[in-house]
Amino acid sequence: MVKLKKYNYVLKLFVIFLTFVFIFSCSKQNYHVSKIEGKQIPVTEKGNLVPNPSEQSKQIDNFIKPYREHINKDLDSVLAYCPVTLDKSSGKWQTTIGNLIADVTLKRGNLVFNAREKKNIDICLLNNGGIRSILPKGNVTSRTAFEIMPFENTMVVIALKGEHILELVDYFIAEKKPHPISGITFTIGKDNVAKNILVQGKSIERNKIYYVGTNDYLSNGGDNMSFFKKGVQKFDLDYKLRNILIDYFKEVDTIPVVNDVRITVE
């Protein structure tokens, strides 16, 4: 009888031991990354993914081909005609392509801004460096717009006081670059100070609010345009500048050459 009690006691201990082992074996374990490795796997004819890399390259090309042809068809469809080549290096203070882009951006941006906010854009200022290609003479396509503006910049409208518009003009003069500009004209005096500043044909007022269209990069102070950061309101139109150009090309037959004088020098 004594031996049986002892056996039962040992059996209980064994069962308890197995229970603890089972519980701990099923518990969640924490793993930590100790090493990360990577390697390049080429998918060209020089690749080694399959015994016959050139065959794999051909299969990939065949798979992509219909998508590529569809995209190229869209990009190369003729939208308009340009009678002369427009180049951003054709002027010191303004250029034909800069004038065109600024005018188009102001005009088409205004369609969205007016519909949403019941207000009008007064000025458009972009950066010369944002124009990445010429607008060549001949047929104009969507591809042309992608070449001119390959970035994903969207249009933004900043509400600026007149005193900050004066800073905008000072910046323009100091930069000595033909940044695309529309809606404002001024004269650079012999003392290198602006005068006769007109916004939409009217003398500028220091305390008046003006709505300035630009791109999202510049609106955050890009290219040292810090005056944009002093705006009292900011409106993101969610309208890519490239799409603005494409939409404009679709609505015109022949692109005009904009030669009007916006900045004069004494």
C-alpha cells in the first residue's frame, strides 16, 4: 500500500512536469533580426534565373509589349501644332515658353480655383529650372508635355499680402532668371528697384490679398522662394502642371507664340 501511494505521487509530478513543458513549448516566442542579406537578380539576357536567360528575357518582353504599345499610342497621339520652337533660353527676363506655361497654368488653374473657392488667381509664378525641354516646332503630343515637365508637381495657390508680392518682385530681380510669370508686370529701374508694378493691370496695394498660383515645390520655399511661406492661406488644387499642359494642348489647334512684354528695363 505504501508503494502504491509513492507511485501515485511520482505519477502526479510527472504529469505536472509534462504540463509545464507543453505550456512553455506552445508559448509565443520572440524573434529578432540579426542579419539582412540581399543580392541583385538580373532579368536581362545576362541573367541566370533559368537555364535559358534569353528565352526568359523574350517572355518578359512579350508580356510587357501590349502595355508598352498602348502607352506609346497615348503618348504619341497628336494634340496640337506649334508653329515655332519655344525655348527657355531665348530671353533674359522672360521667354516665349515661360510666358505660355505661366499663362496656361493661370488660366486652367483658375477654372478649378474659381469653381471651388469662388475666387480668381491673380498671378502665376513658376521656376525656369522646372522647364526641362523645349517645345519643338511641329506636332505636339502628350509625350511633349512629359518631356517639358517630367516631375509630379501639382498646382498650389497661395494667398499673399501685397507687401509679400513686393518681395516676390525683388526676388525675381535678384535672381536674374526668366522665371515663368503671368498676371503681373513691372519695370526695373536704373537703381535695380522695381516700379510701376501692376497686378492684373492695377497698381499693387500693400495690404490687399492676392492669390498666386505656383507649384507645390515652390510653395514650400523651394528655390529660395521664402515669400511663399508667408502666405495667409494655401490651396492645393490637386492638378498636376503636366496635366494642365496636356489639357491645354487638347483644347487648341495651334499653340500661340506669346511675345508680350511683362518686364521692362530702363
